[in-house]
Amino acid sequence: MITTSRPTFPFTRTTKSRIKEVDFSNIEFGKYISDHMLEADYLNDSWQTPKIVPFGDIPMSPAMLSLHYGQSVFEGMKAFKNKDGDICIFRPQKHSERLNKSLARMCMPEIPEDLFIQSLHAIVETDKDWIPSTEGASLYIRPFVFAFEPRLGVKIADHFKFFILTSPAGAYFSKPTKLKVEKTFVRAAEGGTGFAKCAGNYGGAFYPTQLARQQGFDQVLWTDAKEHKYIDEAGVMNVMFLINGKLITPQLTSALLDGVTRDSILKLAPTLGTTVEERRVSVEEIEEAFKKGTISEAFGTGTAAVVSPIATINIDGKDYNLPTAGPESFQQRVKQKLNNIRLGHEADVYGWNYIIHV
Ligand code: COI
């Protein structure tokens, strides 16, 4: 656990809070942005001191390089109000590490861990009243960096912007999801940018996802780019299966996002008596497991998705259904444990929580 005092960055307070517009009993993911945002420039080869200003539009050039050549990466994180009324930001170091890997892959300037964590602390504490205290809700944190320099030449920018927005969030999916195993389109190939949280990975997924939605599915389950034989991830979440009582998940490659929730669940599983296997998982193996009845659960994991039950997996046009995950299921137990750690009901033996005393 880390506890420090609030960093002092230049601060302009909003003259009119919008918090009363939020219906905290029914929060649609991403609909409301909190009153303030953090903004920093990368200029002359270094990150400048961030400032906190009211959330609002920014002036930009239509020639801004990120619009044309896609230098744009982001993170998705969460803060909670814990049982003592303090603020818990979940695993900021792990998110900092991943953001820097994304930035490096996109030839963008890394953000020192200290600066990143101080920035998170400052903006989350500023808008602490926006952290929901309803069960299952949290403050979603969206740090992002993009090329700001105006230029039409194809080049690595030398002026970047770093922002952090926050947004009260409820459940990402309102019900168990239906996934379609995708064997035509590709999200990412090995050697590409699949492991990076860059904007283009999401934009490229819209079209196949839209087609899947028209067929009644919520998301696609991506397979490897080379053979469409192995399962990768579901775009907004990693996936896990319980087969013969073992927790099985696709191993990380350069085409998969190294999910922070994924990592947390793999660490918690043995403490619940569940063996973990991180390895290649073929579509054929999943289909066989359905036919033999050895698969008991499948679920997605992600910052936004948390632990989201999967109801149906469609393989080559055939729906395979999973039973409803009850309180005794692995996914419900591990989700509970994760929440207990974040909210302070269980000891944070891994040092995942960044606590801000308020
Ligand atoms: C997240 O879980 O933070 C994501 O990035 C998924 C999605 C909301 C883009």
C-alpha cells in the first residue's frame, strides 16, 4: 500500500459542477465525465508540469498528426471508495508499465512512473465526489496520450498531449455476453500492435463487431491472424475458461493485451484452490469441451468488464451455451475476492491498492 500527500499542480476549479446531472443509481458506462481533467504537454523533449482544469473542449489543428497517422494510446483504470471512506486506485504501477510499453511501440514519449502516479492521484482526489459508492460501481479513469503537432508529412510528432479524464462507471455489460468466434477478420497479428492499447486496435474492430452485432452477438472472440485456430481475446476483454476444473486462458503474445484484471485473476486463482494454465487454447479444444461437457464456465476479464460472464460462444455458426454462473462458480468467487481486496474487506497482500486518505 502506498500513501502520499496530494501533488500540487496548477489548478483551475470549475465554476459550475455538473455532478447533479449524474444518476448514480443507473450509470451508463462512459456517459458522464467528471468536472476536471488533467492536461500535460510533451515539448522540447520533456514532459511539462501537468495542470488541472475544468473538463472541456480543447483547441486543436485539423492537421494534428494523431488524426492522420494514429499516434494515440490510452489506459483504462479504476478508483474505488473503500470501506473506510478512503480512495483506492487499483494497480497504478502495472498500468504505468503497460502505458509505457504502448507508448514505446508507437514511438511516443514514455511517462515516468512518478509523474503518472502523481497525476492520477491529483485528478482522482480533485474529483473524489464523483467516485460512486454504490455496489459494483467505480470511477473509471482514462489516461491517454496523443500526437498534437500539426503537420501533414508522415513523421513521429514532437509535441504530444497527456490527459486524464475520469467518469463514474457501473457495469459495462448489463447481462452475460454472446460471443462469435471470428475466423474471417483479424484484430492483430504477432509483431503488430495488439499488445499495445492504441486507438487503432479499437477502430479496426468496429466493422467485424458491427457485423457480429447484426447477427445477435455482443462481441467477437478473436482468433490468431495466421491460422484462425487459436483464441486470442475479445477486444474489450481477455477471456478465460474453466475446463475440467482448471482455469485456462490464452497465453500472452504480441497480439494480445496484457490485461491487468487478467493478471490479477491469475494470481488470485490458486488462493481459491484453482489451478491455472496459460497456454495456447485452440477453438477446437473449446468445441470439444462443450461436446464432452467438460467446460463449466467462460468469462471475460478487463478493467471496464471486470469479470463478465459469457453465456454463448458461437463456433462456425453453432451456438454453445454455458450455464448461469451462480455464487459458487469460480468467476463469482474470484470477482468477490478482487472486490474485497479493492474495498479493503480483505488484506491487500499483493500491494495492489494505492490508497489516498481523505
Ligand atoms: C478497459 O477495460 O479499460 C478498456 O479499455 C475497454 C474498453 C472500455 C475500451
